[in-house]
Amino acid sequence: MATAASLTLDVWRNDELYEFPLRVRGPDLTGVAMRAQVRLAPDTPGAPLVDLALVTNGNAEGIRLAGVSLVDGVFTNDVRIRLNKSTRQALPYAGELGDAALLALAFQIAGRTRLFGNMRILAHAIDSDAAPTSRPASYGAQVSNAPSAGATLTIGTDDVVEVTIDGADLVSLSVVRAEDARDEAIAAQAATIAIRDEFAVLVDGRRLPKLKTAGAKYHAVYSSERLADGYSGPLIQAVASDASPRLAMGLGDEGVALSTVRALRTGDVARVSRIYDQSGAGRDLTQTSFAYMPAIREDVLIGGKLPILFDGRRTNAGDTAQARGMLASHSLSRTDCTFVAVIDPSVSAVPQIFWEYYINANGSGTLIDINTNLDGANFTDSANGGITAGTKPKIPSSPFVMVICLSPGGSTISINGAAKTVGSAFAPGTLARFALGYGPSAGDNFNANFQFGAAVFIDKAVTDEDADAISYELMARFGITPPVANLVIIGDSIHEAVKSTYTLGQKALASNGFNRSISVYNLSAAGVRLSQLYARRTQFDGQVVAAGIPNVALLAAGINDINNGVTAADLYAQQTSYVTWLKANGYAKVLISTLLPETVVDKKTVIDAYNALVRSNTASAEGVVDYAADAVMGAATAPNDVTLYADKLHPVTLGYRFLSPILEAAVNMALAA
């Protein structure tokens, strides 16, 4: 049985960065050898034109296993093939001016060829100054076909290749490890299997479970995925520009399709003007102002699903009357109800993700402002004070399902099916309006970005059995699995991603490359100094240590200290104290990042001295996240490039694409050690 497939790679010769993502479904490839070579043609003697080996550094040329995930018992390996610009420019030219050079490519896993075919080096108008005018005629490297169908090669609409390996020939430690991991995952989820068997396990084509709570029904359901049983209408309405017509998406599909987003987008995103209510009652979430609409983009996902993206930066000075979110009118007269949400926020301090406005029996209004502050979730009721009492549940900045039951007998909150936090009694009255996103805000204020997967209203406070069933179903639909490690990011505005539009900045981009399922708590905040972070370490860092799994801390602050006159030596001394404290308080691994470059000469001198101390690692951290060593983002003149930095300090989304592999590699290496 043949287990190879043909593939043609089209590669720009002169782009600064080329990294090809390859999804390989089958055995866990952790520790498995991978290599690739490029020649003029198969059997061309001598050294190959390109010889790619397995690497772990996200900035190095070669083949890197950026992450492994387990979905429905099958491993999906995120393999990245990276070619440096200097390598591509050194490849031969052939044919007439403007012709692509046709070369031969082969890719092996564990010594067996899995992919073979052509690599076409495309002609380019940029940086072609040294391109030869006289070239040999094209020859060799003919198109090949797979000898028989044994491996399934799927090239998706996003140009990402998915290979399903047929056959169990990788009988090695990796297979044993895969089986062990699968067994551990099954054991860890044993407590949920009974519920998920009794109700419909949510995969594409399945729906929210039927409610067992007496008299309860789904009042409203919002998502870019089809969740409500019996609903066949569109999921969202999107628009390319303010003047263009609105387009209903998801009609008849299980979720919003990537191809429709690509066809409609302007730049990186398509704007979302409406999220349809899948209950069929017409309580749609809408935003009429194009400037304030959320978005959807093809490279930001929750568990492979396209979420709605709310941009905390989308605010205009003085526009205090404009809500930066979506609003729906409701009429739900209850003394109890349930609210469920699937959310992935950029940081663990997210002011006002939602708000709900209730009209009480006496006609007065009650505004519930649902916040996720650093010290835990607080659900502020303007009439009765905070809903939660005692220990507040900590909010991760990785995807989670939140279930809130409001009841006169006591309100409860749970995160990802964990134990409920019992709060104060609450009687909401009549739900009049629901807002998803942020309320009016004056000035250019920053609120953290977040991805929205789903929101569900139920007209009664449901039983724990129903709450767990809904939670686990939505976790399955959006690929939210029990974490095997915990990453806590302790930083400033760089890691808060204050200039990253319609994404979650580095945290989201890096999450795709972690080798394991990792929960993330991003405790970063704009303007904060390392000294301030250290002062509140017990209140924040000490409260998010996860039990039973490795905890990794990333110390990524310091620029605000330097801006306030702290010397390199004093800053690193404080980092050293911080490392010592973290290791004594539940963190098995601690990483320290270097600081990105600064164009002001005096600051540059201090930053360079500090980065040298970080690399010396006398603080005994388990690793250095060396952002400053990146050839693109760490270049002395990089802050002047507006395609990388918004204001000579804060990276934009493209900038985080260069930084994320560095964080991925450091975290993966720390957990593997």
C-alpha cells in the first residue's frame, strides 16, 4: 500500500519570510525524524540545493514540529517548513525572464517518503536586482503522480495541506507515546463521558443537548456555528465595506465557511453586521455602524472554528454614545435564567465582555456588567452589588466555556465544567437588552480583544446536570480540551497586544504552535512596570497556579521600568528575585524574554545591556525567549517599519507573526526538558 502523495509548492523567491504550514494527521510526530531535500530533478547527483533538517527554533531554517493536538482520538501535527530568503535567492533560474524555476522536492517522515513533487520558485518584481538576464532552458523536475492511493492529501481553501497517513508503519516510541496520551486523555475525561453519551456529543451536525430542567427552553442562541436544533437559517451577516450589500453566511452549513470569508473580506477581515438568533425568535445581535462592527478573519480560530472577533481598540475620541459591540432586544420575564458563553480573550483582565439590562418590578433598571478582572470574574449588578461571593473563578486567556446561572436561591458560575462558584441571590426581572462587546467609552481607550464563539440564553436557571452537558458539548464543538500544562504571561502592553487589530496578538498566534493543550493566563497590562508586577505577585501570579499539571511563567516586562530611569543591572536584579519567588510558589519552569529594540539612543544602550544580562541567565531561568534576536523584529531599524510596529514600540499583527514562533519554541522546550 502506497503511503506517499504528490504536492507542488509555489514559493516566492524574494519574500522576507516563507513558512509553509503542513497539517499531518495520524501518529504523534513528537521526536520523530523529518527531513526534506530540493534538487534540480530526481536523481540529480551531488549535494542538494536545499537540505532541510528538523529544528526547534522557530526562526531557524528547516522543519519544525510547532504543535500536536489530539482531536477525537487522532493526532494532528502542525509541521512548519521554513526557507530563508538567502536560500531561496540562491536557487537557480531557468527559462525566460518571468518564468518560475521548476525544482524537485521530497519530504520524509521517519525515513519514509510521504510527499514528493515540484517546488516552483516564482519570479518576483521585488529585490530582483541581481537576477540573471541569461538563464538555461528549463529541464528536469517533471510532474509526478502518486503510485496509488494510500495517503490522502487534501489542499484546503486556505492553501494549508492536510495529510492523513494511512498505515501503522511508524511503530516506534512516538506511537507508544500517542497511545499513552490517548489513554490518559480518555481517563481524564471519564467523568464526563456519561453525560456526553447521554446527550448528543457535539461534533459537526449535532446540536445543543435537550434540556432536562423542568420547563426550561433555549431563549436565544448566537454563534458562527450551527448549534440550535431545528434552525436552518443563516448564522451571520457580513459586509466588505460600508457601501457594499450585506451577505448572509452559513445558510445550510454547519458553520461559516472559510471560502465565503475569503470571497468577501477587505484586507484581512470581513466585518460582521448581524449574528442571527438560532432560536428562531428573531432576537438578532446587530451593529449598524461599519466603524464599530466586529469581524471575522481566516487565520483566527477556536478549535478550527471561525469565531467573531471583537476589537478592543475600535474606539474614536469623543464618540461616547457609540457602543463598540452588538446589541439585541429581548423580552424575558424571569426570576431566574442561565447564560452560557464561549470566549477566548487576549488577556485575563477583560472589562465588560457582555452586559445585560434588566427592568425590575418597580420599573428601575439593573445593569449587569460582566467583567473578568485579574482577581477573578465579577458580575456587577448595579442594584445588588457583585453577584459572586467568596473566591471568584479565575478567567483564562485561552478558550473557555462559562456557564452562569442566576437565581434567587443563589447564583453560580463555572468555567470549562469546573466546580461552581456560588454567589449571592439574584432576581433579574425582565431582560430587556443584551450587548456583546464593550459599551460606550470616551477617547482612545483600550479594551482587550476577544474571540466570540457562542452565547446561549436559557429562560430558567438549569440544573447542574444540564449546565455540565451544555458546557462539555460546547467544549467539544470548539476543541477545548483539559489542559496538560499552564502558561502564565506576566508582561506589559507588548503582550497585552494593544496595537494588534482583530486578533489576540501573540498569545493567539503562539497558541497554535504549542505541542500540548495549554491553558493560558495572560496577566499583562499596559503601562505596568516590573516592580508593580512583583508587588502584586501574590494577588495575581500566586492565584492562577494550576494543580496537577506543570506551570510555566513568562516574565516579559521591563520597558516601562527603563522608561522611568531604572538601570539594566537593577532591572535584571529584580527579575532574578522574581524568578526565585515564582519557583518557590508553584512554577516549575520560568522563562524571561529579551526586550524589543528602541530607536532612542539612550534607551537602546540600556536595553542592549539588559538583554545581554538576560542571555547570560544568571537568574537560572529555564529558558530565554529571545525576541530581540529575531532578524526582522529585533533589527535596529525595525521599530521604524509601520508594517511591524504601530508606534515604534508596539507590534502590529504582522509583527506578532515573527515573535510567536519564538515563544512557541521556548515553551515547548521548557515543557519537554
